[in-house]
Amino acid sequence: MKILGVAVWGLGSHAINRIIPALDSMEQISLIGVCSRSQKNVEECSLSWSCIGWTEPEEMLENNQVDVVIISSPIGIHAFQASQVLNTGKHVWCEKPLSCSHKDTELLVQLAKNKDLMLAESFMYMHHSQFKVAQEFISNSENGLLNSIVCRFGIPALSKPGFRDNISLGGGAFWDLASYPVSAVLELLPNQTAKVIFAELIYESEESNLDSNGRVLLKFSGGTTAYLEWAVGVAYKNEVDLWLENASFFTDKIFSKPDNYQPVYHIRDNNGNEELVYGEKMNQFIQMFEYFYNVIDSPQLYNHMYQDILKRSRLMQEINNYSKKI
């Protein structure tokens, strides 16, 4: 079995609590080191996980044991860091979204193509059986055509918002939260194109450039309508609702999940009779990294990942362009 050497760049709570433990549990991956501007975080993590600690990215990128760099930094600096990694000949697994600019995303994809390197966006939920069940429900011909999708992701105000309060670092609700429902509907309807019918971003104040919530109405080429909503400073919501000709489907916590979470599927027949079905428990981060590991030696699959990244980025840009500051 090939062992893949991985470094994690960025040591926020997400990396420490989710990413690194998942990597550490995998036999096929070796955590070579961690990198951050925070000397304290680097020292604590390198000691806890028995790996190298770097405060200088150049030292990490010069290390020949590192095959892949996982970028887990603020969204606004993803593009710059990803280009640094790719230019040193290492693969990139980046937290979503890859950038806050479709142009930057195009440049990164082209750079990865030129160097025959893997470039992946870490939408972990796509690798959980819960999402696959939703996909299968749509593709089941007995359920009929998909009429509409409603998808929401909202979180309460954070006591320590970090980069989310800094527009230059990709703060606000749009890039951080909207990327989830946008990516979800594109993955649920992979062979269709989406048109923005209406979109808006709502800002914290007239003087602020920091958006707090938003919504979009999409019309897909196959006839399906999708209503997506996201927000910060609201009661928690994290759900998808599918309405088909002969049945409907609802499930909660489709994106982020607590440890050991068991999905519940609310399925209704043509007459509205509801059945509860309980799904499989799994760690979606481990599932994602296993998928990435299996793909890395199959360059013929890279182009599919490139195209998915561009498709998501293009729609995010179209929604952003359509939106009016309110």
C-alpha cells in the first residue's frame, strides 16, 4: 500500500478538530507536518500528532516527504496559497471554496492542468452516504421527475467569528455558507445547467461590505426549480428538501454533522404518508480523504474534478453578480 505524505496548512479549530484526526486515523496517509503563522498552534499540534511543525510555508513546500498540502486557511487567501503549492509540484486539497473569484479559480485549474496535479475542493458532505441517498432518491424513476429543491444552511452568531468578520479574508455569509447549497444542487443535478432567476445578498448595514445572509432562485435546464438560502446570526438550519412527482424527501444536517451522527430520512409517498428511514453513521472527512487518496494515482480523473470546480465557481460568480446590495 502506498503511503501518501500530507501537510496541513492552517490550524484553525476546523483543522484541529476535524481534518487532522481524520487523517491520523488513516493507514494510507502519513501526516508529515502542520503549518501556521501561530507558533503556539504549531508547537501544540506537532507535539500532539508527532509530526513536523512549520511557521514558514517555504520550509513545508521544500520538504520532499510532502506529496499533498491540505489548505485550511481563511477563504480569501486560498488562491494565493494553492498557487504556491502547485508551483512546487505538490497536489492541493483545499477547503471550500477554492477562491472568491472565478478568474482566480480558472487560473488555478489551468496551473494544475499544466503540471498534471490534483486540485480538489473539500466538500466533505458529498462523500457521506446521506448525500448519496438523496442522489439516489432523485435518480429513482419510480419517484418521477424532480419538481423542486429547497436547501438552507444558517448558523447562529459566532462568539469568535475569526476571518468571517474580515471581508479581505473572504468573510461574510456568501463564500462561507452559500457554497454548500450551491454545490449541493449542482451535484444533485449534474447533467443540467442552472440559470439565476433571482438572487440577493443582504448586508449588515448600509456602510458594511460584509454580507450576513442571502438567497437565490435557480431554474435548471430539466425544469427543476431550486430555492437556496443561507445566513449568519439565525437559528441553526442545515437541510435539504426534495419534491418530486410521486414522492418527497427531507433530511437534516446534510452538510456539517456532529460526531457519530445517524441521518434520518423523512420520505412521503404520493398521498403524503410519511415513513422515517434511518441511515448509516460514518465520518465524512475520512470518506472524502479516502476518495482523494484513490483518485490521486488516476490523473485521468483529474479533469472531471477540474470541471466540477469551475462549474461551482461560475455559478457562485453569477449569483454574486446578480445580487444587489440591500
